[in-house]
Amino acid sequence: MVSTNYLTKSRFIDGLHCAKSLWLSTHKYQAGSYSQNFAGHMGDQVGQLATAKYPEGKKVEAPYNAHDAAVEETQQYLSDKKISAIFEAAFTFNNIRIRVDILERDQDRWNLIEVKSATNLKDHYLYDIGIQHYVLQNLGLKIKSSKLMHINKDYLYQAELDLNLLFRFHDYSEEIQAILPTLSEKVQRLYSTQETKEEPRQEPSKSFCADCAFWGYCTQNKPDDWIALIPRLHKNKYAKLMEMGIESMSAISDDFEISDNQRVVVESTKNKKRFLDKDGLQQALES
């Protein structure tokens, strides 16, 4: 039987954020919902565009569910100095499996490049690239730089697509050196989470869970009028309602302080009636 107690880049990032998400992806993977959304499709297209900047590059064709085959294919490309860049390069170290978006050859060293369709930097990108750097370094590859390649929001499309203007780079090399000593401990902690027999506890909320694949699983016992569905409900308000033992909008009292728009949602849900602000709609249409 193949062990499911391994880490990938996404499991590592998810595990740092939520122990329950990591545990579920290890032990109850089928409980998740994995349909690709618009952002996912856009990310794929941006990834393909990014590789066009490296015309002498070679893509590892082995699929993600054939990781060992992908690692073998990667090793062949690493030894072929005619190949200037490898796309979707696969590696394994300490049961951590990664696929590197772009691994650019620079004589006897390599530039690690992670491609994102985002226009702004996000906090978890450092660890996203950091775990890849950690794996490659421990496998003996000489890393010259570790960069994020992302969309330039100021780029204006003209007659032809200019990839040099479309993409920007952010070099994480120095920041990664600062966190590298901490990664071994984090990896071991996540392995301990995977080995735990009991499912970790984590109260779901829209702000904390974002686009988690296990949202449906973790909220299956919540009421249809769950308070977390109130738009823009501050986490402190949510916590206060939970302390009061209130999970349903129907149980929220009239004197509980929420915004006017939130009160409309609560009352509409309680009464099971649609709310229409005719004057507001008229003003919006006129503008």
C-alpha cells in the first residue's frame, strides 16, 4: 500500500495555515471538492505564457499522479546541457514532492522560478518558493536565485503581446535564506499532523478557509442560515455570536449590533422574503 503521508508544495502551504486541511488531504482526500475555478484556468494559461519566454526549454510530460516517472524524466533533462530551462521539473526529498514551474539553467547553477497569475505579492508566496528551494538545495542543486514571476498590472496590451512587459519578477532569494533554518522543523511538525489518528479541530469561517477544498465537508452540519454567510461579518462579531451559542441567523436578536446591510440579509433570511431596494436600484441604474 502506497503511503499517503507525503508533502507537496500545496500540502505544505495548506498545513502551515490549517492542520485540519492537511490531515483531510492525507486521510480523507475524497471528501474534498476539486473542480477548477476561473482563477485556476487563468493560472494555467499564464503558466503556459510564461514558458514562452524560454524557447529552448523542455517540459516534463509525466503527469502529476506519476511523480516517480516525472522525477526520472527531470533527471534526464538536468544532464542535457542543451536544455536551457525545464518546465514542471519534478523532485523528491524527505518524502516532499515538488514540481517547479520553471528551472532555468545558468551554467552550473539554476534559477528557480515560480509563476503566478496574481498581480500582487501574497504572504504565503515566500514559503511556496521556500519549500522548493529547500528541496533542491538538499538534493545538491546549486541555486543562483529563487524568484516569483507574476503579472504586471500596469502592462497595456498593444498590437502584439510583449512577454517582457507582461511579466514582472520578484527575487525572494535573501528572504528565503532567512527562513531556510526553520523549514526542517515545520516539515516535521506537518508530518506529525499527518500521523495523528484523530481529525484536528478547526472552526470553519469564510475568511479563514477561503477556497479550501474541504469547505463543504467542514460545514456539512452547519445550519442553512449559518451566521458565517452574513456578508462582511467581522471576525470579532462572529466570535461574539459563537460565544453566545448562536450559529443561526434566526437566533440573532434585533438589538445585536450589525450594519444596516447585514441586518437586511439577516431579516430577509429570517422571513424567507426577498428584499428589493427600489430607490437604490433606480439610482444605481441611473449612474
